[in-house]
Amino acid sequence: MVVTSSDWSPAIVHCGLLVEPAYIPALRYHPLTHCYDFIIKATIRESAFKSRLVEQVSAQPGHHLLDLGCGTGTLTLMLKSRYPQAEVTGLDADPQVLALARAKTTAGTGVQFQQGMSCALPIPDQAIDGVVSSLMFHHLARDAKQKTLAEIRRVLRPGGQLHIADFGRPLNPLQRFAFLWVQIFDGFRPTRDNVAGRLPELIRHTGFSNLEETAAFATMFGTIRLLQAQK
């Protein structure tokens, strides 16, 4: 079941079933959510990799961009600043983190924030020109990754692009060791495909074309890789 509506109303859904939301908060535990922006900025070169991700989007006036797993809205606001004539929506499952995103969004910015699950997007078919996602996929087990990618492909218009920044295959053994801390914190099951470098394979299997890795960043907690693909 995919919930759709003209205003993308939030729905309590998880992979197509009407259930209470099941998701991993930004730093796994809700009490740490207010520390998210500080920790990410201090440890994983957030400004560098998100700026690079925004630049590769190349949105046109009138395009509709979706920041999937938007968290506190940092990337969402960067997208709107870089592409002011595009419509930008941030979507996340966590109402607490969305409250932080809305709190740091000034009036008149034109950015919308919606609640929803990545594997059952409350968005009509072929309504989006570009989907951008940062540090979300390593929270998802393989089946949820596959369902999320299928949902992204469903909501993208023909020729629409997918842009992902997330942990991937380590650049070296030191980076592999650093990523162990992420796996201990976020769980080994959802992170194993990322560290094994399987995310590109999953994207291809969903039917995306023109897949390309555009950059790799060594960080305190592992290697962040940037990917882009096209419907």
C-alpha cells in the first residue's frame, strides 16, 4: 500500500503496512537527537560532502526535489539555497527530527517538511525530478533498501535523477576500522551492505541506469561515497 494525496499528508506506514512507525532515529536514540548537527559537523566533513552532493544535482527552475531522510534539514536548506527556483521537500520518518528542521527554517524559505517512511513514500507516481539522500541508507536493512529504491524509482519522472551520499566501501583498512564504530552504534545488519560496497549493485538491480560514483570522502567514522543514477 502506498499512500498518496494531493498535499502529501503524513501517513503512519511502514513498507506498505499500516503500523506504528519503525525507524532508527538520527543518532539511534531520541535523547541524542538534539546533538545530531554538532556531532555530524564535527566528525564526518559534512560541509564538504554535502556541498559536493548539492552541486551534482543540477536542478532546473520548476523542478521538484525530494530530500529523502532529511533529518534536521541541513541538506534540504542547502538545496533550496543553491536552487531557489526549484520546489524542495524534506521527508523523514522521525517527528522529533522534523521539528528541529522546521525550527531552523526561516519564514518564507519555501521549503516543505513532511513525515513518511522511505519504503512507502506518500508521494504520487512520477511527481519528482530529483531525489537526494544523505546518510539514510546505512540505517536500512537490505529488504528496506530495496523497497526504498523501488519507491524512489516510482516517484521519479522519466529521466529523473537519484543522488546519494552514504557510507560505502572503505578506502583503506583504517577507514574500515573507523566504520566499526558506526556498525556498533547503528547495527551490523543494516550497515553490512554499505561497508561491502553493495549499494551500487542494489541501485542497478532496481532498474536505474547511468550509475556513477562521483566522489569519496575519508572521515572519522569511515568512507562516505557519493553516487548518482538516472531513471
